Amino acid sequence: MAKNSLIITVVLSILMTVVPVYGQEFSFTHYTPESEINPLPSASVRDLHIDSEGYLWVVIFSSGLLRYDGHSTELYTSEDGLVSDSTNGLIEDRYGRIWVAASQGLSASEKPISAYGPGERIRFTNVLNGLELTVGQIEKRASLLLDSRDAIWVATPELIHRYTHDEPGLVAASV
């Protein structure tokens, strides 16, 4: 028995000296405007959100939205239908529609993000189901909220807007 213990001890000692032992190693990547890989368009990050499809959204004031898939980024701006590039916040409703608060109003994805095909760019709009979304200054991330009943609340200096869904996910508004 002592001979077996001695052999195990010797084998383990040899393995520990020959094979390097590592603890967990985490790879950290810092994303800045100066990054060589996937640079940010601006250093003013206002919000982060992971959507139901697993993409990371970065809300960047003065530059729009950045969508990151783990390898590359896509920048979304007013050219993609956002009401403004000065974005402040982002939420996703239970139907998978992305809502974006900006300095000049509210935008939403034209359809749920799961309805877009691979490689298809998401389009944003400020009119859903014939209803014009909030126009006006939405200054802070806290001005765009999703409650437990899936109503979207938007605060501007003048009003508080509330958007609700009917059963098929169509949007209605109340002030």
C-alpha cells in the first residue's frame, strides 16, 4: 500500500513539474475608439443590452447603435431609420422589437429582430401600425422603460407616453 502511494506521489510530482498548471484565464478585450479590432465610433457609451437573439447592443451617444455578435460589429444610424444618431437608451419588448430613445424622439425596429434573416440589416422606423412614435427630446436612459406588463413608457420634458400591445403584438399609445 505504501509502495502504491509512493508511486502516485512521484507520478503526480513529475506531471506537475512537466505540465504547467494554470488557473482560469479570462480574456479581456477593451473596446475604445482607438481599438484596432472592432473600434467604437465614440467613447460616449450610454447603455448596453443583450437581445433575445444573443447580440450585444451598445448605445452610443452621437453615433447611433452598435450591434456586436462576438466577432464583428454593425453600426446603425439615421440611415437605417433611427430618428437621430444621438441615442440614449434601448429596450426590447416581449415580441422582440427593439425600441430606441434618442435626442429627437423614439424609434423602433420595423419588425421583431427574430424576423430578420441572416445578414439582413435591421430597419428602424418612427411609425408603427400607423401610429407616430414619440417626437421630442428623450434625454436620459431612464426616460425609456419597459414595465412588467410589457408597456413601454417614454418620458419627454412635455409628456409621458405609454405604448401597449394587443394580442398579436400590434402597438397602441396612450398619454
